[in-house]
Amino acid sequence: MCRHIAYVGPVVRLGKLLTDPEHSLVRQAWEPRRQQHGTVNADGFGLGWYAEGDPVPARYRRGKPVWGDAAFADLARVVRSGAVLAAVRDATHPSSDGEAAAAPFSEGPWLFSHNGVLRDWPEALAHPAGPAAGLPPADLLSLAARSDSAFVWALVLRRLRAGEGLGDALAGAVRELWAAVPGSRLNLLLTDGGSIAATACGDSLWYLAEPEAAGGGRTVVASEPYDDDPRWCEVPDRSVLTATRTRVVVDPLPVAPLVPLQEHEPIQKHEENGL
């Protein structure tokens, strides 16, 4: 599994989100508090951010532990942005792909991360009715890496290119994958620099909404809180979240339960305008 985080809001120094908090993403790389699968996220990391006036994000990725990368610490100290997506990785299977397998994946204005695992990878691709059936061969040959996360990104990207919104693209990909390989863990995170979409399907997901924050509101969506602020809200399992600076909406994600339903609170559609 992995840990990831996305932010939209006023321009901030990236360190305020990624390195400064007591339980920041960097600390989550070796000491996550709420990770349900895996213990250490040392198989790479990545950071994507948007510069003012440029819709195409910049990225910095490496195939080594984030805590040992001095350049990342420097970037977090000096770079400022109003939209960020970052992740630390715990690889499902060993590979030689290095930083190519580290989120965020990117095309055009989009940044994407997958926290989870596609069950029966890569054997699931060989099934004639499997999730690969709808992808053109060129898409399969141009996967960013030989990983399940890169394949999930290809499915999401196909939907984005077809004009689907961020939340619909994630929810549609999760439903498609779940129908073919039930039992997969599919916590997905996506941003275009102005909005965030995410799914909770197999691991933890939280958000912090501050719609009245100075500068026009701010929203953080993360695998787990980076501090003990009581305003953090947990997203129920089997949900899809869509958010802007000032609005967070959480809807049920119609897939079969991962565990017996009685072990979870009932899922209800709700909208948060700042908690």
C-alpha cells in the first residue's frame, strides 16, 4: 500500500503540507498511523505541483525512500503552490521500474495516485473479459510502468480523455475493476489543479475542509491526517469524494462490500461545507 495527499487552496510553501506537520507524509513513509496494509512506504515517492498560470503540473519522483532525499527536503522548503499531489510508495511486487512506478502519474492537467493493490496482478490482464479488454493495445504498450497502479491510471485516463469529470472517472474505473477483480484495494486520488477527487475502497481516507480560510478556502484530502486537528473527517469505505477549495461532497461508491457491512457504519450521501 501507499500514503498520498492532495491540496487545493491558497498558495503555500509545500513543506507546510508535506514535511512540517507532526505526522506529515514524510513521517508516514516509515510510521503511518492508519495504514491498514503494509508498514513501511520506502519504495519510492513523488510530488506534483502547479505553478501560477500554467495548467500542466511539474513533477519530482524518485525510486528511493523519501526521508533520504535531500532534494525533496529543499523543494518542500522553497516551492510554493496552490495545488499539490504527493505520495509515498510501498510496492505490491518488486520491480526495476524505479521512479517510473512512483506516483503521481500525469498527463495534461491531471495528477493521479493509487493507494492499494489490483488483485491477481498481472494475471488478471490475460482474461478476455478482464479490465484490459477495453483498452486499445497502444494504451497497454505505453503504460508508465509495469505496475498495477500504472494500469489503473490508464483506465482512469481513458475516461478523462472521453470527457468524464474527475469523480465520475474514478468511480467508473473502480466499478470496472471491481467487477473484474473483486477484492482489489482501490483508493484513488486525482486532481486537475482546481478540484480533487478520491475514492475510499479498501484503506483509510480523510479530508480537512476550511471553506472560509483566508485566500478563498482550502481543502486537504489524504490517506490519513497529518496532525490532530479535530476538524479532520474520515471518509466511509466504498465512497467517492469530490472537492474544491470551498466544497466537499461524499457519495456512496456502488461496489460490493470489502468486509461484512455490519462492521461499518451505514453509508449515507452527505455534503460538507466546512466542518
